[in-house]
Amino acid sequence: MADVLAKLFQALSPLVLHGPSSGPSICRGGTYCQRTPFSGRLTGPPACRMKHLMEPLNIIHSEWSNGWGGQEIRILDECLGMAQRGHRVALCGCPEGQLGAAAQRAGLVFHPLAMRGPWDLAAVRRLVALLRRERTQVLHTHSSVDAWVGGLAARWAGVASLRTRHLSAPVPRHPLNFVYRLPQAVVTTGQGIRRHLVEDYGLDPERVVSIPTGIDCQRFAPRPPEKALAAELNLPFGAPVVAIVAILRSWKRHDLFLHMARALADQRPQPVFLIVGGGPQEGPVRGLVQELGLGERVVMAGMRPDVERILPLCQVCVLASDKNEGVPQAVLQELACERAVVAARAGDVGQVIQHEQTGLLVPAGDAGALAAAVGRLLDDEPLRRRLGQAGRALVQQGYSRQAMLLATEAIYAKVLAGRRRA
């Protein structure tokens, strides 16, 4: 054990990052071009831009959590997207986790790796062996436990590593909390999270880049509502539908959504309230539906793989969260489908919901304000249409899946180039 600790702390000593904000891409032709981290646009010799592609990389993503939500969906989509771009991509993490099962169903390699906590040295050693065996070039971590285990293992194995911070919850600054100083770069899902890590946590701004979740705008696009799908969901076809698409977790505030629904149901006989998603709060949410007497007005659809088909049935979509949000995937999907969105001001939501332009913003935790904003949209079809069209344009311009993949590829190139110069 003493030998293990000695190697571990020796590996931790050079916590230094190199490289400018837009680094070189490694090209098959032996030359370098620049790929900007936000647009992914290549800048450099025309011959390089036209003829050379980034060399395929060996990439492993890690995720300690066994749950399923927007974070896991993004990780899986990033992995699949990078594989489609020619990279060799695998996942490691919780043996019983839903992400591992989903990855294997999608045809990705999954390496089970139990992690009992952030200082699980046995897990660190197993991950070091995996990284070396697979000749890994980039390890990309995503949650608190695997960020520690993966960050230590990558340092020990001499592998480049990145950490994505998906949530907007504050990171406490403490001398022993150096987890964000282990990787060569940190990716955030919104500009607000990036500012917090730079201004409050003290990270070098050159190390931190915001890459919001990208949406497939062909999959999530306006389409006619399906009568058969409405029947399957027990939705009266043609009735106004107000929806929330979110994992049933406490900070998603389904309780506020239901209190909003109660207020609107008292005023309007037509709207139906749709909850799409499952999760640990399902029991309490179902109980509150009954307590508020909304059994005839609320439909709980559970987890659905076809959200892009459900959204066209909805007139208004709601985000009621009061914390932890980056740029929410569900909101981007709703905007891409030209849905009118009412969102609480939480995290980086305001980055995409620009009040009165791409949606309506209300104070977090205020069911009355939610009800007023939703009622306004139900009464104003031209406003719904205008907000929806502007929202889709915003997603197409700055939040596409392609932009996410190119920006991620660019940050991989940056950290690898920095290691070569070091």
C-alpha cells in the first residue's frame, strides 16, 4: 500500500495545464490546423482543412452513477457521436448502471468498474490497468467519484484527462478539494458554471470551456401531432397539453408544476397536464397528484424513448427546476421542436430562454408565476408560434449536435497537444 501511495502522490505533483484556448488538431497529413472550441471551425492552410482529418483517438468515458437522466443521455450521445466520427470509444463505470446497459445496447464497449468512493485506491489501480491495456489517449470523467478515481488514474497512467461538470451547483473551494485540478481541461454545460469555476473556485480560464449539450435538429423538429400516439398516452387529441419533460428528482420541482396545474385547472376546463419521465420521486409525485385532486387532468407517461414524437402534441412546455441546471437538454429539445417554453430562472437556463424572445422566464420556486405565464401562452397562439420559431433558430445556430461534437474534439486535440509540448 505504501508503494501505491508513493506512486499516486508522485503522479499528482505536476498539476499544470498547457495550451491556448483553441489548440491544434492532429491531422493525418502530419501538419496542424486550428479548430475553434465553440464552432469547431477549422482555420489554417486550405489544403489542411480540406484533406486532413483528426487522427482517430482511443477515448474512454467514465460515469460512477447508476442512474439515468440528462447527464447520462449526453454522455451516451457524445460517445456515439465520437464513434461515428471515427474514434475508438468505450465507457467504464457502475456495473449495475443504466448507462452501461444502454451503451452496450447501442453497440459500445462497456468496462464494468465498481468505485466505492473517491479514494478507492483499488479502483484507481484497476482503471490504470485498463487505460494502459486499451492504450487510452483521453479519459473523460463526468461525476464526482469517477472524477477523483479517473483523475488519479490518468495522472498515474500518463493519460490525458478531462472532466465535464454537468450541474450548476456550487463547488466548494477547499485545499483538499483539488479534483478539478487533476484533469488537463474542464468542460461545463453552460457559461454560468464556467464563470463559477473560474471566479469562485479559482481555475485558470484557459483550462475551462463551455460546451452545451447539442441537439439533433433532424430528430427534434416540428412535425404533425400523431392521433394514435395521443390515444396511446391517454391524451384527448386536440386538447391543450402542458408538459414537463424531466427526470423525477427533487430539484426538478414537479411539485411546483402540479400546484401550477391545480391553479390552471380551477380556471380552465380544457388543458391536460403531461409528465414525461421517471425517477426516484415518482411515488411522491403520484401522491401529490391525488392529494391535489388532479387524477383526471394529469397524465404520467413515464420514461419514453420517443420524446420527439410527444412534443408536437404539446402546446406549452415547462421547466420548473430551482437549481442544478446547466443548459437543459429538455429545453433545447422543446425549442428545436418549436414548442413554447416557460422556464424558471435556474442555472444557465437564461442562456437559451431569452425572455419574450425564445420563451418566458419566471422566478424559481413561484408556482403562481408559472401558472400566469403558461396561461398567457395558452391564450396566445401567435406568441407561441413566434417563440417556438425563434427557439428553433437559436438551437440550429448554436446548440446543434455537430457543434457539440466538434467542440469536444477540439478540446481533446488541445489537451493532447499540450501534453506533447510539456
